[in-house]
Amino acid sequence: MKDYKSILYVASGACSYGLLATLVKYANQLGISTSVLTFLQFLIGFLFLLGLNYLSKPQQQQQVSLTVKLKLTAWGTSLGLTSTLYYLAIQYIPVSVGIILLMQSIWISLIVEAFIRRQIPSRAKIAGVFIVLLGTALSTNIFAETKDLDTRGVLLGFGAGISYAVAIFSSSNIANKLPSPVRSQFLVLGGLLLIIVFWNINIVQQMTLEALPWGILIALFGTVLPPLFFTRGIPKTGIALGNIISSLEIPISTISAVLLLHEIVSGIQWAGIFLILLAVSVINLRK
């Protein structure tokens, strides 16, 4: 049996990510700009990781070559792009739909992996893809509410899913011999640089003192706690079980949207969410 503490660490990281979109949308409703929230999230997260790495092993970063640092920073732009597209998407569509579009990264990642490794996915993974697509159709209530979904939100959400798949690949395969906090520092730096380029002058124009507490809160749940929890938990649970537990992000995001934003989620949408969780299990569990 796996270490239950490690399972709780991974579950806590997934729950942190699950709360993120609801907090962002709630802050948006209070008049706080998405540009400021994303900037503060990545800036505070980067400063935290920088301080953590310096205090723990200050000589560790000196051992990382400039080439590796640049590579991690370049791939890290996908993190910033994911957050930007996702937070823009939930301005047009419910959080409960946005999280489903974001999690299309499940099957997109399989395609990316198959293309890079030039290997046909197993039958279980292919079956998982079809279950994800069916679950997506149900959870977005596409059969009943197609006209109610804003096309801009759907495209932005799906774009976030593609970017998230790239972010997952980079987090799992780029310079993976380095300690996770060190890798995370440069990945988050890449995300921060993309956000500065994307939002540029809007960050300065929209910055307010009221945004700071929300920025700290979103940074805590988005770039501070999850890496710490996942670093502690996934090495002991293993990647397969870790991925399954991480899918808790979907129901947590939906439940938080129902409680804080008063979004309405139908029974058929919950059935779709269950199918997506089932697909994650099918893809990751071995015989």
C-alpha cells in the first residue's frame, strides 16, 4: 500500500490548483484585472522559489549551466500562456466548463508523447482518450447548451488545454535530473516573462493596492503550495497514481465554482466529470 501521507500531499496539491480559477474569477468580479492577478501570481511564486532554493542550497543554482537555465525558461513560457488563456476563458464561460477544456491536455499530452517518441499509444490509453471526449461532451452539456457557450471562451479554454499539455511535457522531461524546486524556479521565470510581454502596459495601468492580497492568495495556491506538495508526494506515489490523484483538480474546481460563484452544474455534467476521472484511471493504471 502506498504511503497515505504522500497521497495526501498530492491530493492537497491538486486541490490547490482546483481552487485557483474560482479565486481568479471571484477577484475579477470585485474589479481586479486578470493581467495584475497573473503577474502577481508568477512574480510572487518566482520570488518564493528563488528564496527557497537560495536558503536550502545556495550553491545548487551555480551548478546549473546557462544552456539548461535558458531551456527551462523557454519551456516555462507555456506555464504563463496556460494561466493567461485559462483565466481569459473563464471570463466568458463557467469555471466548471473551463476546467474541462483545460483538462483536454489529458489526450493532447498522449498525442504529443506519441509523436515525440514515435510510438503508438497502448489500447488502454486510446480507450482513455475516447472516454475523455465522451466525458467532455457530457460535462460541457454540449448537447443541451451549445448556444449558451461563448465561442471565445471555448477557444481560449481549448488553447489553454494545448498549452497545458506542453507545460506538462516540459515539467516531466526537461532537465528532470535537477531538483524539482530548481527546475520550477526557471519554469516559473519563463511564465513570468511571457506574462510581462503579453500584458505589458496593462499590468501597470491596472495595478492597485487592493489586488495585492488576491495576488498573494492566488500565488499561494497556484505557484507556491502545489510544487511543494507534488515534490513531497509524487516520488513516493509514483507518476501513474500521482496523475490519478491529481485529477481531483476537476471536481474541486467544479465544487468551488458552485459554492463561491453559484454556478449551476447539472447531473449530466457530473456524469461527464466522472467519466473523465475514469479515463485518467484507465490511462494510468497498469494491469
